[in-house]
Amino acid sequence: MISLSLIVPFYGVENYIRACLESLYHQDLPENEYEVICVNDCSPDDSESIVKEFQSQHGNLRLICHETNKRLGAARNTGLAAARGDYVWFIDSDDYIKDNCLRGIIESCENNRLDILHWSILDNSGKWIKRIDESDVTTGIDDLISGSKDLTFPWNRVYKRDFLLSNNLWFNDVWGGDVIHTIQAMNYAERTKGVSDSFYIYRTDNMNSDMRSPLTSHKVISFTYILAKELDNVIPQLSAELQPVVKEGVVWRVNQSFKQILKLSFNEKTKFYKSMKGQKELRHFVLDNANWRSKFALYCPLCVYILHPVVSLLKKH
């Protein structure tokens, strides 16, 4: 019987995937009780060779290769469709997990009959990114409302596989779609539990990752406006208790854009305004949810071009 499926999509991570895979085999669970599913989303580097090296040493590692690049959400879906474990854990290939943690995770899930187990987040320098309190078993809705609503990542939680499949909880390809998936999952979950420890180490030194790469107009639009609009679209599908919480998050995300726009380079600011000019529906959505600062950023591009250098100059003096 396979208790747990570790799903590891990869693309362009040859400098990090070895450490990731090594951590999956420094564990206290026999290899015949869990599986590792690596999904190659057409990685252009030597990542696949490293995976094959581990595959030759471990009979529980499966490699699945996409014929075309489908992005992270689709790669996670490929792994989920192939998974055989009672529970699944989606692991980013540039991060790694804590040694000897799998047995405790599975025992907690099974003993409490959980749909979702989630935990605090630690980075690779030993710094806590998010800390949560140990909690009793509760519903996902109560869990989100009570204070865990900012822990919206698939990699700091383990899901019961049948729970995901029976509720049709697949990932989409929106940039930052983790947020949407997690909220939808918590909306349906009848039994969740939080753990104060961290079993997952989030790497902060991969400057090629989506979160660490340079800020661009595409990132601002995709990770704030488009994601906020997609979140807004799912609100009617959520429970009445959860809807205002998510709406608050939509407005917050839209209004994060002001500081981001200021940080864009001159060329990226130009790309930003050109792109927004051509997306009238998205622009109207943003304005409907924007505070005065965000509206200022959209209505007064010339001021935005001038404002950031002036603010930077004043800070220096």
C-alpha cells in the first residue's frame, strides 16, 4: 500500500533538484510505502538527467515527461492524475523537505482522518516565513476564517488524494493560482489540522524563481490584477462565511499594485501602461476595487514616471 505520493514538477532547476530529491530519500518511511512522481515540463537544462540518476537508485521514483511546456499547474495535475498514494504532497523542485518527517505526517493524517494537514513555513536560512499555532481538527472554512488565510500554498500542506479528486480540485495556469486552489480546497475540507512545526524548507536563494526574478510589468499584471480577477470569479462558488474573507483578499491584492508599479523600470512602466490600455475589462475590474493610490497609478501615468525617482532621491537625503 502506498500511503503518500510526493509530486515534483520541474523546469530549469538543475542547480537545485538534486538537493530536493536527496531530501525525499532521507526519510523514516520505507520506500515501498511512498512514491516520488517527477514531472518534466520540458526542462531545457540537465534536470532530467539528475532525476534519472535517482530513478536508477530508487524503485519508487517515476518520471513523466510532457511533450510541450504546460506550466506548473498542469504539471501538478499530471502528477495528481498519476498518483496512487492515499495522500499527496506537491513539492517545488527548487525547495526541499525536512529529514525523517514522512512517518509523522502520515500518522497525523490517518489518526485524525484529515482532508488537509498544513504547517508553518521555514526558509533555507532558518528564518520563519509564516508561523501557525497547533490546532485541533476543524473545517477548512473555520480554519481560514480563524487566521490561517495567508498560508495559501500547496507545498506547506498534504491533501487526501480522494478528497481532491472527488471535489474536482485541479490546478489552473493562472500565475499564482496556488491561492485559488488552496481557497477552494479549504472551502470543501471537512477535516483540517494545523501543525506549528515546518516540514518544508522554502528556498530564498533561487533568483530565477517566479518570486525572486526581477519585477516586470507582466508579473505585476499577472500576479495582482489577473489573479485578483480570477479570485473574484470563484467567490460565488464559496460558502457564505468565506465569501467576505476572500473578497477582502481580492481588494488587498489589487491595491498592492501601487507600490509595485512605482518599482518598475522606465521601460517596464511603459509596457505596463500599454498592456493595461488594451485590456479594458481588466482595467474596469481594477478600478472597481482600487483605493485612491491605485487609481492614481492608473489615471496619472506621467506622475508615476516622475514620482518614484523623486521619492528615491528624498530618501537618500
